[in-house]
Amino acid sequence: MADIKKVILTRVRVLYGIFVLIGMLIVGKILWLQFGPEAGKLKREAARITFEQITIPAQRGDILARDGRLLATSVPTYHIRMDFAAEGLDDDTFRKGVDSLALQLSRFFGDRSAERYRAMLLAARADKGHNRYARLSPRRVNFLELKQIGAFPILRLGRNKGGFVPEEVPERLLTNGSLAQRTIGFTNQAGTQLGIEGAFDSYLAGEDGSALMQRISGNVKVPVGGDTGVEPVNGIDVVTTLDIDLQDVAETVLRRQLATGGANWGTAVLMESSTGEIRAMANLTRRSDGSIVEDYNYAVAMNLEPGSTFKLVSLITLLDEGDMELDHRIDIENGRAVIGRTVVVDSHRGGGALTLKRIFEESSNVGFAKAVNEVYAHDPGRFTSHLSKMGFDKPLELQIPGEPDPVMWRPGDRSWSGMTLTMMSYGYAIRITPLHTLAFYNAVANGGRMMRPLLVRELRQYGQTVRTFPTETLNPSICSRRTLENVRQCLEGVVDEGTARILRNPLYRVAAKTGTAQIAQDSHGYRDAAGGRHYLATIVGYFPADNPRYTMIVCMKTYWRPGSGGTYYGASLAGPVFRAVADRVYAREVSWQPGVEQNPRHASSRPSLKGGNVREIRRVADKLAVPLSSSGNVGRWAVVHADSSSVGLTGVDLTPGVTPRVTGMGLKEAVYLLEKSGLRVAFSGRGQVLAQSIPPGEPAPRGSVITIVLGNE
């Protein structure tokens, strides 16, 4: 018995010793890990595995229209991922639900068959070690779709048991589709941020926060309490000057005219005259397949020779610096003259000695070339110095990027030659953007004060204004008061009697200038091998002319070659866009419109008649007891004119190859006569014809496009 006790005691002592030794080894190992030479590295690795400092992204600020409506905002979207090695996802659960899950995914995304989804799911499960967070579909889903997917088989079990891991990805949403897309901006494929998004990124982005997370069982992360994190600061909202309704009108009309006129690209910008705030900025490109997209900001970034719209600058220089008068007469030599080494030609030939005012209204290149050379031929530096004084050698320094520096040659430059002054007089040998041209014309509308175009008016955070961007004056006075009054008369004359008659209407007065500039093709000159030329058709002006509220420019680039038909003139190609936008602005500005008792249409009890077929006009006149008068044989077709005592008929000239007069006619009659003359017709508005882009009596090449504007007299 004693021996047995002794043996047991010995064994216990041995075991005790072993346990003590093991304990000492464990303690030693702990001390070694805690304080040994590798202790610091091991502590850092443990902290990295257990704790993780994650970034909490700030919410990007919104971009708003001037009335607070959303233009761009950020919304949460989700990538659908699945953890095929989730701890709670057993093989039995996966096998039972994989067929149903594949079928639901196929029905929802529609990008592959249920069999292909099943094969993908089985392959991912078989290699689950490498498929911890595999994406089930490349398409991102919104929150409502996420809820639907979260109810699918297997995924409905959640993250641990079903491996469902949605990954949130913020997406920038343009709330009005592609409306003002290029102006609002985006990040292109090279990572360059454009438009307002790029220019105001530091405000919109906000400041990201951070949080310390700890991993627990199941690879779940939970935040660590205490002062271990930083709250994100959400981005600031940017309030633009854009008017959604006017932007929509500008883009719609420009899109239609690009398609109708076959132009390559176009831009239309509407500016509030007194402040320089931009109410609409449309930029559209027509691709070779006929689709029309907004992929480039031509208004801001396209530096081209402006053509005849620059004659306003020459006119102001002649009047203000050259002391020339509007009644100064110049012989335009029937529209063709040799000035030095330069042959100058007018697009419309004819005429002898004209006043400077009439030369401007008819946009005579010869007239302006001779006028500028008469004053500045011996000292061209005076001319370019005055252009510099008016700001044509400096950029506008806009709020968004992309504006190039103007290109303006001076005497002594390598590019200056004996032809340069002559070419500059009518808008060549100088390059500016459409927005620069608009800003200058706006100065005329604004009493001589040139404003910097404004696209962003304020910044808001949580609904409170934190910064405003006031209007800025670039030049307090571009010319004297007398010169300003004279050029305003000239601009109104262009609409009343000159090249912009398409803008003439009985409701409000417009002051404008047209331009048709050939675009140089680098070293190839202005004409290609096929005899074709690239043109920039422009119309720019302000309205109402007697009390300007808005200034607008429309530029359209087109290609024309002999025999191709179509039009490339500023009035006929760009004019209808200007007219349609201006009409919409007028229609919504109730304060501009006279009361019923002031409207001359309601002042007479005599019914009004439209022009057209003479037999129909006489039948209607008999029914309404309207007396008619006519001089001579008016033929089959006539236009109607009235005075205080009678209504008269004037026959329409239907000579082949000549544009007939259709003003005052209804749409049906006008289209019939114009198409009979071989013209293609585009129209806007409703009622009777108020203006036609090709004046009556002008040559009508077969296939050319003529635009008619309709309204109610």
C-alpha cells in the first residue's frame, strides 16, 4: 500500500513539475513577445490586423440652378458582391439555393442566362478562398434594387450566413439628363475634371472623415469608441446662374437647327445684360452617324476668327478714336476692291457710295476695309492699341477652365503683313471665343459697361449662403456716350433694314449683327481640294433694343462645297435659333407685353387677311366684307398689305431661280411656293410668316435651306 502511495505521489510531483515548466515557458514566451527585439513589430502587426483606420467619404455638394432646382447631385449606388467563404455559409445551404439564386440574378440583370450564372456561382464557391468578395454583376444598382436583391435565395440570409456584401459607391447624377452637361462638367477618361464640377471641386468635395474599426468574429468590423475618429465635412452646394427652362429651350432649338441645317456643331449663350449672368449655355456636336451630343464647350474654348460680328469693334474704333461720322460715304466699288495687296469681296455684290451706317447694316467687307485703311493705313498701331484698350488682347478669366488667350496681331509681330490691318477690319487675323464676342456686345447693351460673364452666383452650406460672387466690371466704358448711341442705331438698323431682318417682329425690337466667317484649315488656307469651305455662321445681339434685358449669341459651324445646297450664312443658319429663344424669353416676361388695349392688332375692327392664292383671298374678303384693291395684274399669288383705309394685293414674283416673297402668308402657302422654287424649308413658330432668311428677290440655288419664322401680327 505504501509503495502505491509513493508511486502516485512521484507521478503527481512529475506532472506538477511539467506543468510548472510549461507555465514558465508560456510566461517566458509572453515576455519575449512583449519585450523582446521583435516586440514592436509584432505589436504593430497585431494592431493592423485587429484595428483599421477607415476613411469616411464626405458627401459631395450639389450643383443648383439659379432658382434652387437640382442640376447635379450624388446618390448612393451599390456593387453587389458575395463572400463565398463566409463563416456561416455551409455547403448544404449553398447547394439548395444556388439554382434559385442563378435564376433570380438572370431575370433581374438580364445580361446572361440562368445556366451561366449557376456555372459562375459554382466555380466561385469551389475556389472560395480567392472569392471572398466577388462581384455578381458589373452593373451598379440603386437602393430600391438593392432591397429586391437582398430578398434573393441565399443572399437573404445576410452577410455571415449568406455572404451578401453590398458595396456602396456614390454616383454623380445629372437630374435633367444631358441638359447643360458640358457646362455642369464631369471627370473625363483621363481624370481631368471639367466645367463647374472641376472649377469648384475643392468646395464640392468637402473633407473626408475617418473612424477606427475593430475586427471581431466573422470578419465583422465595429467602431471603436472614444475620440478615435473624425467626422466628415460634407461638400458645399454651388448655385449657378443657369435657368433650367431657358437652357432647355436653347438646347432644343439648337439641336433641331443642327439637324435641319446639317451643321457640324453649334453653341448658344443667353446672358442677362445688366449683370453678365449666363442664363443658358448650350454646346452641341453633330457626329457623323447623325447623333447629336454635348461633348465640348465651344462657347468657352473655341478660338476662331469671328468674321463680320467684329465689324462692331471696327465701327466703334472708327467713331470713337478715328473721329469718323456715320454719314461718311465710301464707294464700295460694286462689292469688289483691291486694297494694297488684298482683294476684298462682299458676299452680296452691288452698290456704289454708301454711308458708314449703311455699310454696317449691309455688312460690307469692302466698306470697312476702305474705312479702316483711310484712317489707320499709315499708323496701324493706333487701331490695334484701341482694340487692346477694349480688352481684346486679354482673356475674360472665367469661373470655369478651358478659355484660351485671344490671338491678336500687332505691327512688328512676325505674323503682321501688309494685309493684316485690312483683314482685321472685317473680323479676320484675330481670334476670340464666342463668349468674348458676347461680352463685348453685352457692353453695348449695358450702357458701355463690359461685364465679366458669370456662371456661379453663390455657395451654400446646409441651405445658408457662405459666399457670393458679385458681378465684375471688366471695362467701365468701352466708348463715349455719343458713339454708344450711334452704334445702337446701327445695330437696330441691321435688323430693320440689313442682314438680320429675320429677327424683325412686331412684338419687341432686337438689335443684332450677323457674321459669316470662313474658317482657315491651318496651312491649307480657307478652301479644300473639293472647293469646299468651312464656315462659322454667327448672330449676336440684344433685346428689347430700347431697354436691353438679355444679350445672346448663336454660332454654328458648317461645311459647304459648290453644289451641296444648304446655307452657311449667319442670318439663315444661326438666326432661327436666336429668334426662337428670344421669342420664348419674351413670352414668359409678362411685364414686357402690352395690354390688350395697347395692342395694335386689337385697335382695328377690320379682319386681317393672310397672303396666298388670290382667288382664296378674294373669297375670304367677300365673306368678311373687306374691300380689296390691287394695281395691275397680280397673278395667281399675292401678298396682302393694309393701311388705314384699304387692303391691297401685290403680286408675288415667281421667276425661276429667284426667292419669292412669302411674308404675310400662312405656312401651307409659303412652303408650297418656296419648295416650288427649289428651296428646302425650315420653320419655327405658328401663325403667318413674319420673316424669311433669304430676302425676296435674292438668288435661290436649288436645294438651299430657307428658314421662315411664323407668328401673329
